[in-house]
Amino acid sequence: MAITDVYDFYRRMEDENIILSFKGEFTSDLLTSVLHIIESKMLALNIAPKKKKRVFNVMVECFQNLYHHIEAIDQNHTLEKEQKAALIMIKHIEDKFIIRTGNFIKKDGMAELKRKLAMVNALTTDELRELYQQKLRKDDRTEKGTAGLGLIDIARKSKNKLEYEFLDVTKDLSFFCLNVIIE
């Protein structure tokens, strides 16, 4: 990468209204830092408190999903416990916030994730609320210690369908891209 590419990268971020972008190891300390940065940006943008709360709720759920469900990989894109790499991008366009995340997942877990995403996207607002309440009452935990509420809550709070894509990386790995729009 030429040193002048830095300016090109800066211009692209400006043109696409990206207010925060991060690629690297995802930790709880990073989550705290990102939330502080976004809070400062929202104050500068005079975002209404109700909207700010929705954006924060969605961000926290997205980040928790990354934290709990990310696969560790090495530099050759093989599954090893070297780094839990993730991509986070937050855009502010007109009155919308767009949260984009990307992380590596094992292909053998793709079908179940696709099923959950399709199910969440097929539900109405009332059905999402009912499913959320149902899961809270049931209090089932996954092997990773989560209750399976993340995608449901993201869809509820964003009030939009979840956009997603899986990109092939290796025979065992895919890169999962999630795009959430909060209006």
C-alpha cells in the first residue's frame, strides 16, 4: 500500500459517512471504547435520546454476538486460537445509522445461522416481541452461555430486516457480514 493510499482511504470513509471503523481482535475493552466514541459522536450530531438508546442497544447486541460467536483464526485463515478477528463499521447517513460487522465462522455452523436469520426476518414486529418474551420465559442457554436473543433483539430494536451475506474463505471457513439499519 502506497502512503498516498491513506488519503484515498480517508476520502472513501468520508464519502461513505463512516464515523467509526475497526478491524482486529475483538475484546470487551474494545467494546467499551467503541461505545464511548459513538456516544461522543451522537452528542456532536444532536441525536435524540430515544434514537440514541436504540442505536446503543443494537450496537451492544451486535458486539456481543461478535464477542460470543466469533471464530479464532491465524494469518493463513485457518482455525486456531490466535486471534478473534472482527470488522466493525458504523455509518451515519442523513437520519440513519448503519452498523456493519464481519467475522469468520465455521461453515458447519452456517446453516443454523442462516435458518435463524431467515426466521427473524420473516417475523412481524408483534411476532418478534412474542418470540423474545417466549425465549426469556424459557431461559434456555446455548453451549456458549447465550440465550439466543441477540438476532431477535437486533431486529426488534432496529425495526428493519437484517441484511447478511456469507463469503467463502476456505473449505472450512466463511466470513459472515451483517448489515443493520436503524432509522
